[in-house]
Amino acid sequence: MLLVIAGTCFGLTAIAYGVMASAYAKASEDPDAETILAEFEQHPLYRTLDNHGVTIMLIELVMLAIFTVAAIGLDTSRDKRHVAKSDQIKPNDDHIMTEQETQCE
């Protein structure tokens, strides 16, 4: 669950960062670029991403890596536990009889 949340946060941050970069690029081509850029810089999301966007994305990327490794480890341990439990439940006589053995009986 944490992996899904971290992935969603990372995706939203990356999209917002891309939209911000695209908006800055388009605004710089406009003759009224200074006015448009001033409006962008007033928005709290753009201001936060402009000041801390790379740091936020790196932290989210590290969290994604940690949660991914944890999920793989949890899956591996649960799989080993399941295999161990199924080995205990096996019937005692799992020997497949050959044709000769069936004729002797």
C-alpha cells in the first residue's frame, strides 16, 4: 500500500514539475512574458516546485526504492513460508509406484 501511495505522489509531482517547466517555456516565448511569469511565481505550487522540486522528487524516488525493496522482501519471505507450510502438509507416501511394483501387489 505504501508503494502505491509513494508511486502516486511521485507521479503527481513529476507531472506538476513537467507542467511548470512547460508553462515557463511557453511564457518565455510570449511578449508579455514578465507578467505571465510573475503570475506563475505567485502560485504556491509553482513556487514550491521551483524552490524544492528536485529535492522533493529525489526524496520520493528514494522512498519508492525503499518500498519496492521492502515489498520484494516481504513477498519472498511469504513465499518461503508458504512453501515450508506446504512441505509439512504433504502426505507421507508420495512415492509414485512403477509398473513392476503394482504387479507385485
